[in-house]
Amino acid sequence: MLLIRFAMGFSLFETLVLAGVLLWWADRVAGARLLAAFLVGFGLWVVGNELPNWWGPAAEPVAMKLVSLAPFISTFFFHFCVVFCRVPLGRLGIAAAYALGAVASLAALAGQPGHLVWRDPVGWIFIAGRLGWLASIAWIVLGIAGVVVLLRGLAQARPPARQQIAAVTASCVWGLLCLSGYGLVLLALPVFPFPLLLLPLYPVLLVYGILRWGVFVANAWAGRALVWTLLLAVGLGIVGLMPLLLPFESRWLSGLAVAAGCLALSGPVRRFVQRLIYPGGSASAADLQAWREALLPAESLPELGTLAGQLLGRRLGTPVEVVFDASTDATLPRLNCRPAPWRVELQGWSAAPPGQRHVAELFGALVLEAAMRVEQAQQLASRERERQLQARLAELGALAATVAHDIRNPLNIISMAVATAPGDTRREVAEQVDRIAHLTRDLLDYAKPWKLNAAPADVAALAQAVARRQPDVALGPGLQQALTAELDARRVEQALTNLVENARTASGGAVLIDADADATNLRLHVCDNGPGVPESLRERLFEPFASRSPGGTGLGLAIVARVMTAHGGTAALTERPGWRTCFTLSFPHAQHPA
């Protein structure tokens, strides 16, 4: 009986402490205040059950009223499950749950829910009457509803929320197992109600399952608080066992035993807590080889970061971020890999023990090795693409030069041959000859080697000059002030002219040129309300001859892309509110004077 009294008393103590912890970190967990209210109510229920054993049967009226609050206390648990799992139940469903709990508790408080009987080895215990059974049914219904909400959230959630919900669900199962000890007593079975001795672990499991991923992995003091709580439990356990071990009472020996026990167990308890928060604290050669092979399929740094985070998180049992040259703010444990030269930094690991930090450092070395491999592969691929591009450009340049040389004389002969033809014929021939000459010029321009003549230039003035030469071209507010950048003004004007001509041909109406700038980039936008770009062309839009507008050569956008590449910038098809099609030229390292 002494062990059961100790288990119930310690359950009350730690329940109130953990409720305070939840309120302290309420901003980190959805529904934390509701769970704290449930834990306080659980503590009141424990007091109601234990009060007759502490003060005798005379405390029955007060104890009965506390036990009668069980249905309303369960409502807090149900409401917490709804908020924690983000189930869209609505105010009506929550109000119905509170109404059920309140009506059942008020009915039990107004009448006689049961009476006390003595049952060894528990002592005084409540036997429910008719009102008590009604209150118990409401309590069970609300508890089952909360578990159903948890199971639904578990099926729909993703890590780490899934791990939190699974831990809360497991703690509920543990709580039901503990309360089954009362069933053994009520049925008068000749079995010691040992499940009641496990009750102190129920609130610990419940709160730990919620706070571990939100608090413990990022807060060293939270882990230390858990160590102190467990050591306090050890001390109270020793105090409770001393009367059974000694034939006489001695406070000095009890204090010495508590001090010696806590000192001897402080190391094991600390290591136990560390394993709870950061499991998986060692790595073998086989582990390292398996990780190295698992990282091989990554072909880009973002893909490598995602894969590495999954591998390390699975090993440590907690979400881990692996990022490349990111900010120093980390809410989860993070491996931040920085290039030039490659190095790894551990962020958010202040509460991790040496074993887990060592595993993270070993894993970080493998990630750096994989990152350098990915970077080298990307550089080789980029150089190969550049080599192939230059080879194609050289072939295209030789072809364009040959075509231009061989076609110039025939074009002159054709032009002279139609000199005496009717006017319509001469105009048609002149238009076609001009198209062929335009194509030849574009081919030569695209294929020949370029040398930029970069100098500080006002991009706004360039855009205004292009707009003056083209009808129906409007300038946006971003071009009402000077926008200075280091560029080849002739080439940029050529790119803008190509985009404006394409936009006017596509839309047959108004075209907008606008700009915006920040500390590192200047962007020019050319927008129209034409039919838009077909989805099938978007990926190869800037390749030669990928798209040909009526009367065009198929090289306009390719030349635009080459102009921007030569400037170290980009040309892209973008979206802008109010316009169906928009092309954006982005120049790096721009200056935007005030």
C-alpha cells in the first residue's frame, strides 16, 4: 500500500510541475495551455482518489466532488487533441464536447455519484453509482474521441508532427494501461494492481512526446530540467523505500541514502536523458560506408541537403536540417555547410551530448565530401556544355559566313532583275530579300565571338530611347529615375529592341517596359497582353529557332539570352500582375542611386 501511495503522490507532484513547464513554453506548442489545464485536472482527480487515504473517510464529500470533475477534465484533453492535430472541427463541435463534459460533471456533483469501500492493497476506493456510471461513460466517450482525433492526425501528418502525435497517442495507451490497475481492484481479482505503480510515467511520457521536438532538442535547460526531475523522483523513491529496508526510523540515514543514490545515479540518469533526446550516439565504419553510398545519387546541393537531413534525422531520431551557406538562425539541429573553402558548422546542438555531436561531425565530413563531388560534377558539366556551345557556335559561324557570302550576289541579281517589274512585285521581292538579309545578319551576329564594351550606363535612358522608336510602348514607374549599371549599352539596347518587337508582333497593341532594382540586381521587364507562350515552348524558348514569330528569324530570343549571359545575368519568362506575357532581364551587381 505504501508503494501505491508513493506512486499516486509523486504522480500529483510531477503533474503540477509539468503543467508549469507547458505554460512556460506555451508559445512553442499548439494547444499547450489546454494540455496544462488537463494536467491540472488530472492532478485534482488524483487528489480526489487519494484524499480519503490521506485524511480518512471523513474526506469523502470533498473527494467525491473532485472525482466528479473527471468528464469536464476530459474535455480539455479532447480540445487539446483537436488543436494539436489541427483538425477542422469547428466551434460547434468543441462547444458540444464542453457541454457533454459540463452536464455530466454537474449531474454527478448534484447527486451521489458513488460511495467508498476498502479494498486491499489500494485502501479506500470509489464504487460508482448510477450517476457515477453516467459520468464515467461521458469521460470514456470524450477520451475515445480524443484518441480518434489523434489517430486521424497521425494518418495525415508529416514528420516531425507525426512523431509528436505518435508519442502523445502512445502516452494515452500507457495511461489506459495504468488505470487498468483500478479495474483489477474493483473486480476483486487476487492480483496486485502493479499498473498503478507505472502511473507517474504517464504525464512524463505525454509532455515529453510533445516537447521533445519543440523544446528539448533546442534548449539545454529543458534537458537539464528533465534530469533534475528524474533525480528528484529517485530521491523520493529512496525515501519511500527506507521504512521497508530499515527496522528503525533515521532521518540521517535516509538523507545519506538519498544523497548517495542521487550521486551514484546522476551519471546514468543524465546519459538516459541524452539518449532520449538524441538517440544514436555512435557510428561504425559500416555506418560511414552506408552513408557515403546513400549520398552518391544526389546531383545538386539542395537534393544533397534533403537526402543528408533524412539520413541523419533517421539515425538520431529527430528532425535535422542540412543546408548550404544559410543563415545562422536554426530552430532544429542543423549542419550548415559553407563553401570556399568547404567547412561544416553545427547549429542548435547545444543540448546534444558528446556522442551525438561526434556522429554529426563524422556525418558532416561525409556531406562535405559529397558536396565537393557534386560541385566538381556541376563544374565539369558546365564546362562541357560551354565547350559544346562554342563548338556549335563555331560551326554555325562558319555556316553563316559561307551562306552570307554565297547568298549576297544572288540577292543583288534578284533585286536588279525585278527593277522593271510592277510595283507590287518589286515590293514583295524587296521584303523577302530584306528577310533573307536580316536572317543572315542575325546568324552572323549570334555565331561570331563577342567582346563586350562595358561601361557605366543609365538603363532607364536606354529603355526610353527604345520606347521612342517604337509605337504603343509605355514606360513603367521604375524607369522614372536613373538606373546605373556596368554594361554594353549597344548590346542591351539590341536585346530590349528584340523583346519589344516580339511583344508588339505578338500582341498587336500596348507594350510595357518597366524596371526595379535592389542592392545586387537590376531587372528590366518587357510585358504584353498577347496570346502568351505555349507550354511546350517554355523550356527551350531561348534556343535558336525554337520559336519563330511571323516575319521573324527565330534568333531574336537566342540573341537576347546570349547578351544577358555575356553580362553575367539572365533572361527569363516571368509573370507580372495585369500582363499575360512578361520577359525579365536581370543584371547582377547593379547600383540604384537614391
